[in-house]
Amino acid sequence: MTAWAEIDLAALVTNTATVRERVAPAELMAVVKDDAYGHGLDEITRALAAESITAFGALDPQTALRVRQLAPEASVFAWLLDGHDELGVLIDNDIELGVTDSDTLERVARENRRSRVHLKIDTGLSRAGVRAERWPNLVERAAQLERRGAIEVVGVWTHISEASDDEDTASIGRFSTAFELAVAAGLNPRVRHLAASAASFARADARFDRVRVGAFLYGIAPGDGVGPTELGLRPVMTLRSTVLEAVDGVAAIGYGGVAGMLSDAAGAVSVAIGGVRHPVLAVEDSRTLIATGDHAVDVGDVATLFGSGDSGEATLQVWADAMGTIGEELVTRVHPGIERRYRG
């Protein structure tokens, strides 16, 4: 294996404890979408369940069903419900469903199994959710269906932009109004959740009953000058490779443009070998070329692309900033065929 990702489970556990302390008394929902942000769903879910995480955000049905197997006692939440055939299986496995429009509400109700649902209000981000003018009709219909025994409304939720304090304050206000309307319609949702990683850290008024945290658990910061160290977090993934060739001040490492991971890396980032950083020159299909200059580099040496910085390498945040993206995009682009090696 010429490339691998080291996953530090001890860092994951420490980050989880840090986030929990920060957001208390709100409950932490650990988001494990996209193969646990590329870190490996099975091992990450087991590690979090061992830390008594009681709520998981799965996004899609396949992930939700796997998490149910790995954490049979936990609350598992899925909200990407595109297929008609999947609903029955999800309900049978006690997956809580994120309802983002009236059509989905009716689809779920037709299963007639007292499905547990969370109703989503659009508070301005326009990432799915029921618009404010249609919300009263939705919650009234949901109350009818609940009285009939077709569904149980256990939560109200939304996404916010986390773009500015003013926008988030407006979203929080709209969310609170939507919750009051749901209660007035006869519903009794026990869980309100609005905040993801950044808002859950920054704003107590955004936490409500539960927060959905993904990136921060993996030590991935939001950028814009804020890195994991400033948040008291530690990167969980370190990406390494081996040197395949070293000739005339140029070395080739065995990690090419798999899944586009390094497509924008040339001229932007560096790779550390023996504690020395070397700039990326070019990305080819099966290898990446780096400039080593006068430094002695041998075939078989370990090259660290990004990580915690302990080996002199740049952090994921540095890579993301240099490549004009965010850390979570890069880790989810690490191909599933790249071996994950777990420690801690």
C-alpha cells in the first residue's frame, strides 16, 4: 500500500469530550455522513458509541441503517429521503426521519406505522425545509396525522447559514416562532435542533435541545483564520504516502489524483518528508511529484501530506486554505480504497 490515512481515535474521543462540554446541557448529535467524513463509518461509530453518544446524524438511508446495526440503542436521524421504497425499512429499524416538505410528510404518513419524524422549517438558508408561509398548514396537517396514529412528531429542526451573527440571529428568531406555531397546532416536539459545528460552539442561543456536530468532532475547523488549535480540537486524520522515486531533486509519491483529491494541489501545498516540507509540482494519474531540491530523499521514505503537524507537515486547514476549499471537502475526497489505519 503506497498511501494510507491514519485515524487517531484518541483525538476523536478528546474532541468529542470538548464539544460536549462546550454545548452542554444540549445533547450532542454526532454526524457521521459521508463515511464519517471519510474517516470510516464503522470504526468511528463504534468509538463514539463507546463514549455513550446517544444520537447520530446519518443523512442518507444506507448510512442510517448501518449506524443502527453498530449502535442499536441510539437515536439515528436521516433526512435525505428521496426513494419511496426505503421508508418502510427505515421505519422498521426505528430511524427518525427528517421531513422537509409536505409531500414527504404524506409519503411517511401513508406507511401508517407511527413513524417518528422531525419537521424542518426553512429559516432563510433555503437548504430544503418548509417556507414560513406554508409552515402553519404543515404543522396542522402533522397534528392531524399524529392524532390518527400515522406519525409521531418528535422534533423541529432547521439549518442556518453560519455566515454572520445577524443572519443567524434572524434564523434563530424564525425557528423559535416556528416551534411556537407547532405547539399551538397541538404538537409536542421534545427536540429542537438548529446548530451545526460552528454555531454550536459560538452561540449558546443556537443550541436548544440538541446540536448536530460533524466536522469539529474530526478536528476540522471552519477556516477563515480559525484553525482547530484555536478551538481546542485536534485533527483526527493524517494522510501519508511513500516515496516511489527520487531523482535529480524531484520525488514521486504514490498518491495521484484519486477522486480529484489532489487536482488543485500543484503549486499550492507542500508534503513533509523527514520533517521538511516540499512543494507539490504536479499531480498525475498514479503519482504526485514534489520538489525536494538538495534534501536527501530515498525510495520508501514516508511522506506526510497533512495531519496534526507533529511530523512537520501542514495541517488540513493549511491545505484547505491554500486550495480554496474547506477541510471537510478534502477528507471526504480521500478515496475509500485508501487504507484507514486506526490507532488510539
